[in-house]
Amino acid sequence: MTRIFLSFAIIIVSISAGYAQKENYKPSLIGFYNLENYYDTVDNPIVDDEEFLPKSERHYNSRIFLDKVERLGSVISKLGTNINPDGLAILGVAEIENDTVLNILVNNKNLKSRNLKIVHYDSPDARGIDVGLLYNPKYFIPLYSAPLFVKLPGGSKDSYFTRDILYVKGILDGDTVHVMVNHWPSRSGGEERSIPARAAAAGVARKVVDSLMAINPNTKVVIMGDLNDDPISPSLTKTLGAKGNMNDVKPGGLFNPWVDFYKKGIGTIAYQDSWGLFDQVVISKGWLDKTQPGYHFYRANIFNEEFLVQQTGKFKGYPKRTWDGTTYNYGYSDHFPVFVTMLKKVNK
């Protein structure tokens, strides 16, 4: 399977590619990372976490858990540091069991100096996995947050409940932004059968967008997550209404910067020797005006560095996953992280 590495560096004092030379820009980075079954080792009788306990077939003990923490902390600490030494301002995460594992993660030695904070709510998901938000208070200040319930249509999934969408309103270095962290229903039971479930989740996000845009069509919205669909899937193109071409985005609309990646065969998750691009950061039109005084969109990036890639075995070339069946693989996640770079002009 062919892999394509993507990397770039921004020189803040002089950015080309459509930008005037010798202009000063300040970057702010927003990303998402599926942490792949980031459970603690304590039995929660309310949810189905039995396979991630010390007495399970995986023998999921403190040693494995702490190694997982170290590896995730290492990845997150590196995200975007070639653009901003502080890394990401905002990072949405998925497949986390609770706020305990998030607090342990942000206090890992790789991240502790950044003083990252978290936003988290327990979801009704049967497996007990939630979404969450990590943020650097140096750059982002939350003003309001809430879990958004996703009601699944009858017959679309075996489970009656899925993950809530996490909504957070806050200030990103002067800009008011609205962030939604998503982990839409999986394709288990078949892609076709599960389409209505992802459409339901997309519909919840779209309803929030519509409410915000009715007040101000230039509102800055970020919809991020493991969407379990590709950028060209109906949940993105029809229900959410995200466009892959900036010129097609109307006031109040959404732009999906991952369409071109997908069409080139570049993805964030691999299955049966083909790439899917389930991990996305979709933004509203309010981010697209490069002449505005606030932040505007610059570009998107998939963080697929060599150390995150499986080098041997049946999953060679795939993201280096945590587990190979029930055997601990000393990996990171079966997903690559993604992030977008926003720029703001700085007066000399």
C-alpha cells in the first residue's frame, strides 16, 4: 500500500503561496486525534469495558496503560511544533473512557509543561467511550460547553445509544469560535445499514450550525472528529452540506479541506489495504476570508510521521495500532491525527 508523507513548515515572517511577502502572521492550530480504546484499568459496572481489564484476554494492566499514556503524550507533544512550539491550541479526542484518563494524559511528562486543560462529559455509549477536548489556556478560553445527544433512528444500529457530540464555545486569541467534537456511529453491521445513524449525528451538528448562522453567517465554527465516513460520503456532502472547493461555499456554509486528500488516496485509517479519511476538521465560511483581522484558514495536515507507521507484519504501512488482536502492539492508534493551521496577520 503506497503511503504519502505530508509535511510543511511555515515561516511566520514571510509566507508565500498566495500571501504577500514579508507579512507577519501568527499561527493557531486546531486538531483531532482518535486515541483508540484509551481506557483505564478499573471496572466500570455501568458500561461494557470488560475487555480492557487486568483479567481480560488482553491482560490490560497498569504497565500497558502507562505505556499507552506515554505514547499518546509523545504524539500530542509533537503535533504542529514545527509551526508553533506550543503545539495545538485545541485538540479534540475520541475513544476515551472518562475524564480520569484525560487528566492523566495532560499530566504526562511530555505535556505537563503546557498546562493543558480538558472539557469532557460522560456519553451514553454502550462501550463507555466518549469524546473530549484538550486545550491550551494560553490560546483558548472556554465560555460554555454542553453534550449534544444524538438520537439514532430505529433499525440503523444494534445499540440504542452512541456518543454525544461535545459542543464548546470559546475565545481563540480574540476570535469567538464554536467547536463540536464528534465520533459518529461506526460502520459495524455494514456501511449501508449504518448510514442513517451517521446522518442523524451529522444532522445534530448541522442544526447547531444553522442556529448560529441565522444570527451571524460569518460565525466561526469547527466540526471535528472521527466521522466514520469519508469526505465524499452523504453525511458530509448532503446532511452537513460541506463543500470541497472554497469557491462553492456560500455564506453560512461549510468547507471540508480533506476532499482533495481523499481523492489522492491519502487517508487517516487503513482497512483491507485501502485508505479511509474518517478523521476530519470541517470549518465554516467565516474562516475563509484572508483579509479579516482575525484568524483565517491556511491549510490542513495529516500527521503521519514514520514513527506512527507499522513497519512489519500484516498491518505494515498502516497506522501503528495499539493492539494486534488481543496482543499489545506497543503502538499509538489505528488513526493518524489531523490538524488545520489558522493564521492571523500581526501588525509590526
